[in-house]
Amino acid sequence: MAKSPFLSSIESFMLTRRYSRRTVKTYLYWIKYFIVFHGKQHPRELGDRHIEQFLTHLAVNRHVSAATQAIALNAIVFMKTKFLEQEVGYVGTFKKSSRKKKLPVVLTVDEISCLISQLSGVKKLMVSLLYGSGLRRMELLRLRVKDVQFDLSQLHVWDGKGAKNRIVTLAKELHAPLKAEIERVNRLLQTDLSNPQYDGVWMPDGLARKYPKSRFDLGWQYLFPASKLSVDPQSRKIRRHHFDESGLNKIIKHAAQEAGVMKQVTSHTLRHSFATHLLQSGADIRTVQQQLGHADVKTTEIYTHVLKQGAQGVISPLDRIRDL
């Protein structure tokens, strides 16, 4: 089923329209699940009622979150409307998921400091940027050399979540290690340029056509490149991709273990901590919203709930008893 011509066609359809491989993989998962759930009938024969049945199954039997249920719906609607060019009517009568979103895990400043101190070199720089600039994991890995602006102490994030661009703060103490990293990238680039098969870094289609030689420029190279050259799965050209996201996950997990942090720590934990600590220091919630790239301030407000937990918002009555 995973290799079916139908799913392969959807994959090619999405890739030619420059959907990220992450989105392609996610959509294919839910489309396949939808088809299997309905006894492997062809999706052309499945209507709005079948979509509602599937979404209800996810909520009642799989107990997925509302966000996951929404992603599944988006995948199916994409398949029906974009790929099959069929209309989808009103599908609002399915059972909505009642699983609530959890409060984000946030580290203390001391925990952040201890975690980062377990690292060195490029690993330390990547993790420091995740926390210091509130970046998502893929936003960090897709940074190009040109996106660093030392004079203004800021980073340009292009085509982030929701295809949005934004500017985020850059800690001044990271200037020196970033300059050293750019020198390292330049040395790698000079080595790559000596390889006759090297075809430059990947660039968006429009820019690749407009500036065909820019793929060899230092400014367009990934700030955190992979250690080896690889074959681009679409163009079949030899390129140097960015650092692998699974490798970054392992770095963070191992550093947390070494630091003795008992909480579940991921790259997003560092982003949550960035937002919470900004609010703690008195930053305006609208400023934090802009830094995080949230479309709605209500999404950012979840961090104010974190601040109200425990000692941040309530003093235990036990602490008022002096003669305990």
C-alpha cells in the first residue's frame, strides 16, 4: 500500500509544487489511513459521509488531539480538492476530539544553563540559538549564512510555519561563535567547489532561475550544513544539505540527560522556555507573539498560564506557617 501508484502520484504531485517533505510524509500517512479505514476503496468513491466517519473514528477510538484531527482533515481535503479535483461539502457533524492541549514543558534558567553547558562547538551553538532566538527546529536548520545580521543582532526566518517570514532576536554572545561557524561553512564550500560534480546548495525554484550562480555563493549556504555531500532526491544533483533534524533531537536529549534534567526536553521545550522567560522578564505579549511567529496572540497566551502555575502565581499557605 505504501508503494501504491495512487500514493506515489500524490507524492509527486506535492513535491512538484514544492511542499516540504515533512508535509508530504504527514499527508500521505493520513491519506493512506483514510483509504485503509474504508476497506481500500478508491478515494473517488468516498464522499463527505466517509470523511466524517473517519474523523469520528480518530476522536472516539484513537483519542487523537484536536490538532491531529485537523491535520488529518487537511490531508483528506487536499487529496479530494487539489489532487482529485472533487468538491468537499460540509463535514462539520463528525465527533470533535475532546483531548485538550497540554501546558508546555518549560525549563528554568538554571536548567537551560546546565543543559547548554553539556555541549560544545557547533552543537552548543545550535541549541543556544533554539533557546536564545525561540526558533523552531526546522527554522534553525534551514537558516542560511545571509540570514544572520550581526549589525542589528537579528536573524531572518524565511518561509517559517504557515509560509510566514519574520525577524527574531540574536543574542550578542553568539556573535563570535556564529562568525566562527560561517568561517567553517566557507571552508566546506571551498572544498565542495573543487568537486566537479558539486551542483551548489538547493535554492527555491524562482530564485534558482533568477540567480543561477547564487547556489555557489557563501551567503546562500546553510548555516549548519551536513557533514557529507548527498544526492538531491528530486534533481539527482550532488549537494550539501543542512544538518539532520534527527541528529539535533539526539543532541538535545543527550544533553538533558547529562544535565540531570528530569523533564521531557525537546527542541520545542527550548522555544517554550524562550517565550516564558521573555514574559517573565517583562516583555510585552505582542512582542513575544512576533518573535515566535504566532498568527494569533491567543496561541501566545498559553505561556501566561504557565507563569501562573506554582510559585509564579500562587504562594502555598504552608509557606505562611512559621513555626512548622
